[in-house]
Amino acid sequence: MATTITMPQLGETVTEGTVERWLKQPGESVEKYEAFVEVSTDKVNSEVPAPVTGTLREILVQEGTTVATGTAIAIIEEVGAVPAASAAKAAAPGSGASATEPPKTREAMAASANLEPVPGFNLPEMPVQHAGNGHARVAPPDASSETALRGVSPAVRKLAREHRIDVRSIRGTGANGRVTAQDVLAAASAGASAPAAAPPAKPAAAPPLKPGTSTYGEPIPGTLIPLTSARRIIAERMVESKHTAPHAWSMVEVDVTNVWKWRAREKDAFERATGYKLTLLPFFIRAVVESLAGFPLMNARFTADGILVERDVNIGIAIGLPTNLVVPVVKGADKLSIKGLAIASGELIDKARRNKLSADDLQGGTFTVNNNGANGSYASAPIINGGQAGIVTMETVVKKPVVTADEAIAVRSMMNVCLSLDHRVVDGYVASGFLADLKKRLEAMGPSGIL
Amino acid sequence: MSKTETQVRKPLERHGLSDDQLKAIFRNMLLQRQLDNRGFQLNRQGKVPFALGSEGHEALQAGAAMAFERGKDILAPYYRDLGLAIGIGLDPYEIMLSIFARAEDHNGGRQFPNHYSSKRAGLMSFSSILAAHIPHAVGAAYALKYRGESGRAVLVTCGDGTTSEGEWHESMNFAAIHKLPLVMLVENNQWAISTPLSMQMAEPNIYKRAEGYGMPGEQFDGFDPIVSYAAVKRAMDRARSGGGPSIVEGVCYRFLAHSTDDNDMTYRTKDEVSEHRKHDPVPLFESVLLDAGVVSAAEIDAMKKDVLRETNEATDKAEAMPYPEASDLYENVYEGAWQPWQ
Amino acid sequence: MAVASGSQTMNNVEAVRATLYEAMKSDDRTVIIGEDVGNRGNVFLITKDFIKEFGPQRVIDTPIAEASIVGIAVGMAMEGLRPIAEIQFADFIYPAFNQIVGEAAKTRYRSNGEYTCPLVIRTPYGGGVRGALSHSVSIEALFYHVPGLKIVAPAFPADVKGLLNAAIDDPDPVLFLEHKKTYRLIKGEVPDGHYTIPIGKADVKKTGTQLTVVSYGLYVHWALEAANALEQEGLSVEVIDLRSIRPMDRTAILQSVRKTRKLLIIHEDNKFGGIGAEISAMVAEEALFDLDAPIRRLAAPDVPAMGYALPLEEEYMSSPAEMADSMREMVKF
């Protein structure tokens, strides 16, 4: 068997060598490890020992010639081997006498950890699939409607926005169907809703967005309304409240006939004197603050260090506006008479409608009241506001036949009062006690009395 | 006429020093002590956060400074060399600017106090890293020799602790191989923060290492300014004239703790310190000069008052100067304005 | 000074040698200091016979003491010489860390400009030469963090000359990294005469439209090999040779990324904490909305060094084929 000898690498950075002198001639025998040629580089001079025992069959490079390392320079025929056709086996460059090096596969080299998540470094990554050889690949974003936007790159988002193209309407040519920046640019020049651009996933192609035409105040079906900061904040606060406080709910039915009469008697003079309307709200708030005095846990909040029983009684009034929900606060509500509450709440409602509430108006609430009944609601389960222990509603006043104490039937004005409570702070015992007390006070108000 | 003037004057081995030079040495010692103390006073007043003292080194440094040739030699000191700094020509005002970290300071208020830098005086900039400056001194000495500048030498100083650093050894070795114009002045005050000499080295006589490097070595009494002068002068003359480097070791004592951040009573006794205080070089040299009739008591008194005046003026002037601006932080990272990202 | 008339073909080792020679000839303040630089002429023969022409005072054979090789050079620089210190292999530089990072880098800053340190530290780095644990490391990540230093790593002979001249002229300390495998492997045309390339400027060695590859040192050459192979497949990859690690050419990087929208950083050093991390952070900060794919880094795994055995060296390093695979994947993403 013929063994090809190549120019060895004599030094770390050497890339070529010169054949100085052949110590054997073709036909001469040579032992394994016997020097058979002298080569030189500008760093090192060396005698090269034969790798096998046999006969020097052929010299391929003449003395004085410089060749790159790894170039074939001679052929030795091994002793006892069947002579084969001379085949110059070109070894990989830089491997020297590579006949004895273990083979290395491209797969083995490719199976490197270079694209693996780096140990000790927590970077949220796109989902990674591992091919059989360990070579990590990045999984494509799911092209379904819900996740399509989630998997979209910043460049694609930006370009889609700039060119007013719905990403879901584009057929992606990237890995596993990903929409690439090039795809968006191509779609932009071709036209946004070409029929050929059908997405592979199930949702029908949504019509192109016309930003600026659909608002919260005037929503148009089939459109996406951009979030204002107000809506974003409301969303965040609602989620936070519901996710933090375990909401429980209770309701009582209150006979407001007498307090309603009281209100009716006073309302015109009040409006003339103050300019504000006299609704049932200030009467309600008055009853609430009195009940809170007897049930201070309803005027509290849950903290990690304990249940903070508030000293002040600051009643927030939930006011729904066309595109916004605000809760301005009547500070020190327990110190105000019904008239004072009416004026304070009237001012706040007026400011809210004129969008003139200050940050201070909106801060410091300890309990919240919501006059839901103005819209005809019969019962509601409000979401607790700002980490407070509870929120109470006044529902609509309905004239109904009720059974009186002496078992007669009378027509009375009945109003449901609903309470959502934070079950970490109060339980049924306190909450129903509070509601019962509130009912009693409301039913005891009017028809005569001083505001 | 005072009693001392009628007494027989004690003979004094002056090593060639004139009366004026002796007085200058003494004044340097007084000024060092005064400025040193001022730093601590300001610290106790809450005006400066840090002070580092050099009490015990006055004789050694004043003597060495007298052997230094201004305008020619180069000094590569360490942070306890207040006496050498003023001895080679730094102004008390410059010292106080450093203590107050004012913008006008040579280092723009960037360095700890006592880390002087003055191209004018030939004082090489250095960091707090012990022994890091010694190869620099060797490199500077090489430059002097390379340019054929005879008559110039580098005086590099360090404490006993620094001689343990690898870079100290590497520097001595190189300096000796190339016979550089360098004098390694070791100010052996016998303490390296809390490490006494006995734990710093097995052979307490540092000068003996010189033989191992193939150069001369000498030890002298660091509490005696004249002897200090003589030893350093011998070594500097040798270096300046092409005789190569040497190690001169002045033995003194560190009377104070390492700095205001150190409490030395946690590792040594008051008795030990007070025993060494008996050899305090400042009052010692005062009586030597008085006894030798070089100065009168009145002159000394006037000198002390003048030193105090000079210190006070320097303190007030420096204190009145402004801090560097916040924007000064960004200057002099490289030549010209710079960002790592272009 | 020679007038630039033509050019010569030379490899990287010759480019270093020729540049150093001209620097020694033209400025008396230039000295070379390091181990075996004088009588041996450097272990790669870079300064062969310099000592005969310039003398032992200018070509200084030091004791084996890396800290003081740099420290003494710092002192020389502070005192007006223009020293070029050599650390025989980058793997030996660690004892000099204090002098480089704590002293050289801070000399101008701590003295507020009164003292400066115009120093060049040259050292061969990098693997692929069966150098194993102590003759193969990359060190740029250890030093590029340090303000006050400059670091360059040219890969082509013309760049070697221009940047070495710039480093020698620079008034601040420059770490000049020479990839030892490129010493004899890489040949190129080098213009005659004295010229400098500004430190801090990268070079687009191949333009492309679908992917930006940033690399330096030996890997630039392999990245080009891979990019050229991909060109045959119809894929267009742009290859930027950083040339300068600190300061780094963010303008060139951002310009390219904004065009291709995809970035692959390839370096020989370990991935974790390698300079690719800084490039990634910068691009994410400045060009997030231009990116159409996550920034990727192809770099060495988190092991201390490449081994002596060939499979260990090859596993540590990234071959042109691996580079091509990564490039292809990113283009097609």
C-alpha cells in the first residue's frame, strides 16, 4: 500500500516549507522513524522521519523547492503491501503528516454550543428547538392571529406601521413562514391587500387599519382603537385590583322612600342657593360615613405588614365619562353635612366633566361610592378602587310593592345597595354588618331633617 | 546673651552642610510636621474626609531632599513623602490644594491627598498602588541614561512594606542589570499598616538585598537628618556619575497610625509608640542645632512662628479655592474629547 | 520619509517588522523592550537583527518579568521616550495587568494631563496553531472595559502597518493585538511609505445586503471565506472588520445594521462577556426598530481555553463552515 508523505508544519504559524535534501533515493528502503528527507522553514530545520517501513517509491518535490504545508512530497510503498496506483491523497492544509490524524466530521464541528443559550445569562429568548445534532435553531413565531403580532420583529412592526400594512395579511417568506422586513417592503410596493397575500393560518385577512378614524368615543366595528393613556391606566388598575384583592359581593335592598321625599322637598331651594343639583348621592355618602364610623375595617386597606385602618375618611366618587372613568375624592367626608357633601361632590363632578380635576383631587381615597343607578342599573359588582377595603354602589330607585312590618302591602321606593369587598380585610360578618347598618341609616333618613 | 551662646558648642559632623543648609533642613522638618498636623486638624474639623500623616519621617526626608538637585533630579515618591515633596520645592499651598481636593490642585482634585504630581519640580505622578511606581522610576532612569544625561538621577522612595511586592524586586533587578542612575530610598518605619517588620520579612535589614542584586546597599539612622543627607547624597552622586543604582535604607518609625482610617491601638501598644517618641527627630534636631550653636532659641521660635504663618496662609488660600466642576470628570481620559464608541 | 510610490506583498509578520523598523529609524525616542526581542529577534523573528542596527540600548532584552516590562515602559513613556513593549504571548500578560489597567490607563487621568503615557504594548494572541491553554488566548475582553486604554486588532497586512503606525504615534497607551495564526497565513498588498489608519475606524471588507457580520482578527478571514461561499448560493452578506476594539466604530456598525437589519457577531473569544456583548447592547439600544432578527453571537463556549488535542481546539474555535451555517440561517430567518 502506498503512503503519501506531505510537507509537515514545523512551527505554530508556519505555512510552507522547503525541501532541502533527500536522504533517500527512489528504490531505497527506509525504516519507520528513519530520517529520509531534510526540510526547512524560516524558523526550524528538520529531518523528517518516515511514518512507515518500506521503499521510497517516488519523489514528488525536488530539492530547493518550497511548497505549502500539507503538499505531497513523496510516496513510500509499504513492505509486503500490494502495489496500488499512486494516488496523491491531499490532506487538509496545515495538518502536517495527516495520515495519522483522527478524522473529524463536519457534523461534529457544526454541533457546537455556539448558538445555545449562554449559561448564567437569563435572556428571554424566542423558543428554541434542538435539531438531532444539538445545533440549536430558533423556532418561528406562531402565525395564528393571537400570536402573529407577538412574534413580529421590531423592524417588521415599524415598517408595517409606516406603510400601514396589517402584518397578518402578509404571507411570510422567512423561516417557518415568518413575515420578514423584506416581505413588508415587498407588500408595500405591491399593494397592501393583494389577494395573493393570503396568510397561511386560519383568521381571514383583516381589512387594513385606518388609524385615527376609530376612537373610544366613536368606535367603528372591525377596527382597532389605539389605546389612550387613560384607557391603558384604567386597564392596568382594574387588572391589578382584581388580581390582588379577592373580591366578594353582597347586596341589600333599601327603602329610600323617606329620604327620597326629603330630597324632593329640598332640591329646588338647594339648586337655587348653590347652583348644584341635589341628588340622592350626598344623602347616601352621609349614611356611608356614619356606617364607616361603626365599621372601621371597611375604611381600611390590606398591606403586607398589617391591615391599615385609615384615620381619615376620604370618599371617592366614581364618575363615568364618555371615554374615561375618574374617581375624585371628597376629603374628610365624615366632617361634612349632607349639604357640605352635596356641594363638595357637585364641585368634583363638575370639574370632572370639564376635565379640570387635579392630581390632588384624585388622591387619598379610603372608600369609594358609585352611583350606578343613574343609568338604570339594578345590581352591579364593581371592582374595588385603589387597594381599598370596599366599594359600594347605589342602584336605580324603583317603586315596588313591598310587605311592610305590619304585613300590609305598600308601594315603596326601593333601591339596591351593592358592596364589593376585599376579602383579605373583611369577611361576611363585618361586610354584612356594615351593609345592614347602612340600610338602617338610610331608611331612618327623612322625610324631615336638616341638610 | 543667652546661656547657650556662652556654652562650648558641641562639635557636629556636618558632612559638608553649611549653617544655612542645616537651618533649611530643620525648617523643612518643622514645616512637614506642621502641614502634616494641619491635615489631621482639618479632618477633625470635618472639613476634609481623609488625612495621612508622616510623623517620624521628618529627618529622613529633609536630609534626602537636601541631597536632591532641583531642576535636574527626578523624584518618584510614595504617599508618605510630604517632607520630600516640600523639600524639593512644592509649595505648602500646593500641599493644601491636594488636601482640600480643589480644582487648582495639580491633579484637579482627582487623587487622594498626598498623591502629588509636579512636572515643574520633577515629581512623578503616582497612584496608591504600592510598588507600581518603582518600575516607572526605573523606566525614567533608563530614559536619562539613554539620552546620555549624566548629572541626573532618579530618587525613588518606598516604605518597608512595599519591598515585599514583586514589582519592587523586578525593578531592582532591572536597574542593577543596566546600571541605571537610580537610588532606591527605603523609608523603613517598621510598620506596614498593622504588619510589623518581623512579619513583613525574615531579614529585617532591607539594604542587604542590594548585594543579591549586585549593587551597593547602605543603612542609616533615619532619625538623623545629617546622616540621612549624607547617605542619600553618596548614593545620588554615584548614580549621577554613572556608578549605577543602590539601595539606601533609612530606619525611622511611624509615630501615627497609617491614616485617619486606621486605629493603631488595635495592633500595637501606646508604650511601644511612646518609647520610640523619645527619639522624635524634630525636637532632637532642634536641640542638636541649639547645642551646636547653629541657631539660637529666638531664631527657632521665629522659625516656628513663620512655619505656622505659612501653613495658615496656605490653608486659607487653598480652602477658598473652588472644587472641580462636575463636568471636569470627563477631561483628560485621552488626549482630546473622547468616547469609546465613535 | 519614503514617498508612497507603490506597494509590496507581505504577510502580517513582515508588516509588523517593516513598520517597527521604520519607527526605530525615524525616531530616536523609540525603543523596543521585551523578552527575547534583542539577540533572538523575537520568537517570530519580527525584530531579527534590529539589535545589530539599533543597539542593545534601543532593543532591550528584559528578564522574565512581565509586570516590569510594562511598568518600566510606562516610566520611559512618562519621561519622554516612545517605548514599544512586547509581551511574548498574550497568555503571559496577566502579571502586567496592574501596570496596564491601574497605571498606564490612568496616568493622564490621575495627573489631570500633567503626565502622559504614550506607550504601545504589542502581543501575539489567538489560536488555531495548536497552542493549547497558554499560547492561544484572546485577551481583548479583559481590557476593553478600561477607559484610558486603546486596543486594536488588525487582520490584514495593510491595516497592520497603518494601525501600528497610529499606535506608535498615539499619545495614549495602545494595546496592539497580533493574531499569531495570521502572521504567515495572511498576505496582502501593503502600500509603501509612512501612513496611519485612524484608531477607531472599522472597515467593510465585503459589502452585502442581507446580513451584517462583525468580526476581527483571524475570524475576519474565515468570515469572508464563508461569506464568499454563501455568495455562490445567492446570499448577500456584509463583513465588517472591526480593526479597532476600543474605541469601536459604532457608526459603521449601525450604518450596516440599518441596511441589512440583521447582525451576527463572530469572535474567537468566549461568548459570555466577550466584546460581542457590548456591540449587541449598543445595537439594541440604538437600532432596535431596525432589527428583523435577534442579534446573534458566534463565539467560543464558556470554557477556560482551547485544548492541545485537535478536536478540542476545533470544538472551541468556529470554522468557516460553522460561520457559513450561522450566516445562512440568519439570512433565511
